[in-house]
Amino acid sequence: MDKQQAIVEAAEAVLEHGGPECRTDPREPLSAMGRAYDAGATDEDIRAEIARQRTT
């Protein structure tokens, strides 16, 4: 998995989780974010992708 793909998947997992609503198992977004970090992503990369996905 490349860095950009990992960032997109992490953002999707975070958005699907729904924050305090906890619509999914909290381990899912954490695992996805871990994979993105392992691929070289930063918090800002993930935040930017979340913002991009929210606007589309």
C-alpha cells in the first residue's frame, strides 16, 4: 500500500467511525491511521484528506 492510498483509507475510516458517535469499532480507524503513519503520513496529511472527503 502506498502512502496516498493509506491516507485515503485512514480518512475514510475516521469519517465512518463518526467521532463520539462511535458507529464502528474504535480499533478500525486507529489501525488504519497506524498503517498510514507506517507509510510515512503525518497527522496533517490525514486531516487534509478528511477535509477533502467532507467537501466531496
